[in-house]
Amino acid sequence: MIHKRIGVEPKLYLSAVRTLKEIVVKMLTRFIDAEELLEKTLDALDKLIYFDTTLVFDAYIESLIGEIKSAKAKSEKYASSLEEKVAERTQQLEELAKTDPLTGIYNQRAMHEMLRRDIAVAKRRKTILCLVYFDVDNFKEINDKLGHIEGDNVLRFVGQSLLSLIRKVDIPCRYGGDEFVVILPECDIVNAVKICEKLVKVFNDKYPDFSLSIGLAQTEEGQDYGAEQLIKIADKKMYLSKKEVGSYITS
């Protein structure tokens, strides 16, 4: 094993053993005159060398097997670590694909997926689901007068406010431009209005010169609402609310 560690190959070891045997045989032949004793001594020498060589190669092979097992364990550990990193990275990419980069909330694609899922869940459990649809009034004027950077700040503030005001089960989404949607599972219109009032207060405290228009829609037991239908209802009510400043059109 020492030979192996310092890089001596098995063929060199065998060559050294052969040379050693030749020297020992030559010496034995010189000092042992009796043929029978010499024959027995040389036979014993062969057995001793064979036995020693067997032990050496057993140790050598065992060492190789140990290295293979160690390399296999390292490979498996690395593969497992790589698998975890790939899974983690994949999850991060999936989250990024669902997230609106400006506001930090869900994007439109994710919103459609989760709304369809939550409507199906509400139907199966016979519970209520409420949808909030709102936008920033005259947002184009904000961009034109104050610039797109300030416009982005307004949208970013709306996203942050939603995350701080709603429940963990609620789903805030940026629908597009200055339009937002909030999915409220197991929440009726009354409680949805309370959430909207909190949002409006926070928004007006920060931007007293701006306003939000909000429309609400709610699934009803016995009515088979689809995601697009519910969005259209809430969207229509949002535009009606623009005519009645400070109101949330629910019916």
C-alpha cells in the first residue's frame, strides 16, 4: 500500500520480488549442499513468496475498491447537491416567471392560473370568492406630468401596499399597466370592501392628489362563473365606480 501511495506500479513490485528471489536462491544454493534440504528450502521459499504476494495484492485490490467506493460516494453526493441546486434554481425561475418585476406581485399569466384554480376550489367547497379589480385614475397624466419614473414609483407603492394589507391566502396581481387584481378566497363583498378602504386610505395618505377606481365581483353558489367572466364583471364595475368617486361598485 505504501508502494501504491508513492506511485510504484504492481509490475515493478513483482520485478523486485523476482530479483529478491534470484538472490536468495543463489545464496541458498551456495550454502546448502544437501539436495533434499535445498529442494525443501526452495519449495518453502516459493510458498512464502507466493503467500506474501497474495497478501500484497489483496491489500492493493482492497485499496482500489476503497478508492472506487469513495469516488462513488463523492459523485453521488455531488449529484445530489447538483440536483438540489437545479431544483432550487428551477423553482426560482418559476417564481420569476410568475412575478411582475416592477411591483413584486403576481403577473397576469399567474393571475389567470390561480383564479381558475381558486374558483374551482370555491365551487367544490361551496365557499365564496371575491375579486377586486382596480386602477389608478388618470395614470397617463401622471406619467406625462411627473415622468415615467414617478409613475413606476406609484405602481410599485400599490404592489407593496397590497402585500402589507391582505391575508396570506389572498393573491395580489398586476393585471397590466396601472390595473390590478386581488383574488380573495373565502371572502365576501363586505370584507372585501374593508380591504379596499384600507388600500384607498394608505394610497391617499401617500398620494393625496391621485385616486383609485375599484370594482368588486363575487362568486355565488349555484352560478358557474369562469375566470374571464368574473374579471369582466369586476372590470365593468370598476369603470362604473369612476362615475361615483369614492364608491366600490358591487352590484
